Amino acid sequence: MIQATFKEQGEDMVAMTVEGHAMSAEYGQDLVCAAVSTLTISMVNNLERLTGVRPLVEQEPEGGYLYCELPQGLSDAQKQVAQILMKNCYLALKEDVAKSAPESLQVILIH
């Protein structure tokens, strides 16, 4: 199972950790894994592209672990874009992917 954990401080999302494997199909055929990977990697890449700020990112080269944390000191405009991207990823994982494959993906929001 994949566990995606989003950390919130106040009303702002500040970090995301994704770990595990969906195991919903053979390697290379796993649609849950593909969806989670696409959404999370796209969010990380677009954080840098659209805010001009590099988030703190840690990942395992073989997959199964991704951590992303927003840096301190974002301008109001950068923070607004970052929040839209993080909340979009959270909602897509929780409301779209996890609802269709609850045995393969758990999405958690911690305060």
C-alpha cells in the first residue's frame, strides 16, 4: 500500500511524504502507482517551475519514497501558487485515486 501524508501548519500545507508500493498489478502495469507518481512528481516539478523556488526534495532512486517540503520565506505570490499545487495534489490523490483504489492508497492530512 502507498501512504501519502500531507502536513499542514495552520491553513497551509507545508510538506508531503509518499511511501510504499501499490502492488495493484505487475511492475510496469500498476495504474495506481502510475497515477500517484505522475501527480506527486508533477507537483514537485511545477513547484519549482511556477514559483521559481526549489523545494526540499528527498527520494529513493528505485522508487517507493518521496518527500517534499516547501522552503521558508516564500513571497505571498509564491505561497499562493505553492498552496494551489499542494492542495490540488492532495485532493487528486484523496478524492480521485484513493476512492477508486482504497486498498492501494491511503491519504492522510496531519495538523
